[in-house]
Amino acid sequence: MTAGHGRTADGGHGRDAGEDTVDRAFAAALYSDDDTGLDTGASLLAADPDADTELGRRGEDLLTTAWRRGWQPADVVRMVRRELTDAQERLTILLIGRETPRHDPLPPRWDGQLRALGARPAASAPGDPLPRAPRDHPDRFSWATAVLELYRLLLRLPAVEPVGPLPGEPLTMPFAGEPRTLARIRALLAKAEATTFPEEAEALSAKAQELMARHSVDEALLAARTHAKDVPGACRIGVDAPYETAKAVLLDTVATANHCRAVWNGDLGFSTVVGFASDLDAVELLYTSLLVQGTTAMTRAEAAQRAAGRKRTKTFRQSFLAAYAHRVGDRLTATAREVTSTVPESLPVLAAREVAVAGHVDSMFPRTTSTRLRGVTDAAGWDEGTRAGDSVSLRGRGRGDRAGHGPGRLTDGDD
């Protein structure tokens, strides 16, 4: 048999020493939780540079399996960021760049995720070893340990609800990129986040929400008039610590106001938002901007409290964000009637869409529970958060009170 991946005399596929090394390292490290097994596996890999090619291929295979289990690149990197180190996050992004060229086409939202992550597609030849970054891991043992820790996490990722086609699957409808209206909304919100003048931020946010409302109504009416086969979809949005429960409430509020539904998975650090495509884009844009604006306002409020000699606590911040989410939700709901009343023919269309969204949520998450926000006990934090919610002064759209979701409650996926 020739060296490498040759053929044996009986026609079987030959195995080189690198594959055997990786098998033994995986057996020692990936299926146990103790450090002894991890050290054994890392020692085997550190002593055999010829195993680096197979090690890279196995990492790409683990990512392919993760996609089949419903994960997407942003989800995987978010989980690595939560559980492991910055160096392992960079390694994950590198592996994603090596793995994604395997698939054509990629799902529509993947291109944006890859750009945001900086995961540059880099097709790897079968003989390309998994590289080691000396700045992250100066020696092979520390590098091998980090790789095995990452692979152990990837191996144990649970199956999650799919929110789009798998990479490589044919797309069911053409995707022409981001609509011009959403690009304008994105620019307005970016300016609102950057300005130091509250009045300017208020005006910019109001204009952005108005454009969102008009865009959603236009899309819904166009689909109804053309009898387009437009059905609800879903996306996942990260909800990161700290104060993740309050952030999930904010996302739930924004989703509900934009004809979507959000289901939070606290264990995995994301919410799944279900709705029609144009509304999903609006929810992600608006939630991200409101979170930035709310965090900035919270920082200012804390500074003012400290200047007055009052110590601020975690409870203050939790109460601030909860009140902020509640007040923003009230304002979005109040402005709903203003927008939809100008286009009365949209009311039955939007109502039908909300029924479709609710049905899609039930099919994706047959079991959910309601989670109530706790730790909202700081009156000063609540008052400051309410004032911050008032300052946003969005003139957008929403719908009536959320059935089954009072203030401070959200839907939690029961996995």
C-alpha cells in the first residue's frame, strides 16, 4: 500500500497514521469530561504533525453535522464565544471559512452572517493541514488542547429547530439581496445610535420605524394582490448575557409589534423569531438599534446616579432594561393604529398573516412555557428605564396587547 490514502491489495481504502492518531485522540478526549482524557488526546496530536490534515477535515465534518442539526454559522460562533476562549472563536471562524465552500448555494441569510463574522471562504485542498496561530497557541500541546475542546463542544451541540434551508439545498424562491427600504432603515438607525443629541436620535428612530411600517404593509398587500406563495419563516437572534432575560423581553416586544413572534431559548443564548421575511428583517434591525440605545441610556443614568452619591447595582440595571422594554412596547403598540388606520385595506391581510405566524410557531414549538422577568425591584432603575423608553419616541406600528404575554413575560422554548 502506498503512503497516505492509497488502496490496499483487497481494494479497500487505506488509512494513514494521521487518521489513527486522530481516532485515538478523539476516543480519549471527546467522549469524556475529565482533563486526563483531554491531556491524553492533546499529547497524541501534539506528537504527530502528520495528523493535522485529518484534524482539519474532521473539524469541517463536525460543522457540516451542526448545519444538519439546524445550527447556522452565527449560532455556532455565539456558542463558542459563550463557552470557550477568543482564540477558539477565531479557530471556529477559520473552520467555517474552510467548510462553507463545500456547499452551493448557501441559504440567503448565511452570506450576511459570514461577512459579519469575517469568515472568508477559503477552500481547503485535501492535503491542507489545520493551521496553528502562534499568537494564540505558541506550542502544539496548547493548540491541540484548544482544538479538542472546540470539537467536543461541536460534537455535543443539540438539534435545534431549523430556520431555513440547509446549505447546498436548492432555494425555493429567488433572493435578490436587501431591499432598498431596509438599507435606508439601517442607515437611519445607525445615525440614531451614533448621535449624542437625544432629539436627533428620536427623529431618526421615528422615521426608521415609519419606513418599517410602510414597508411591511406594502409587502403584505403586494403578496395578497399577486397571490404570492408567501409563507412565514424564521431567524435566530442572539440574546447575550448579562441581563439576558430583560433583553429577551425587549426582543419579544419588538417582534410582537412587528407582526412576529419570538421564542427564547435561554440555555443556548438566542431567540427564534417567526414571521414573514420583510418583518423578520425589521425586527432584527430595530431590536439591535434599541438595545444599543437602551444600553447607552443606562450607562448615562448610572453615571448620574453615582454622581449623586447613590450606588447602582445589578438590580438597577435589570430594572432599567425591563422598564425600557415595557415602555418601548407600549409606544410601538400605541402607534400601530396610527399607521394601519391610513391603509384600512391592510387590516384583514395583516390579521391573516398573524394567524399564519401563530400556526408556524405552534408547528415549530409545540411545547412552550411563559417566563416571567424576575429581579425588577429597583424603583430608580424602573423610573430611569421608563424615561429612556419615552425618549426613543418611536412612531411605528405594532398590534394590540399581546395575548398571553403581559409586561415582563415572554415565550420560552421547551426543549
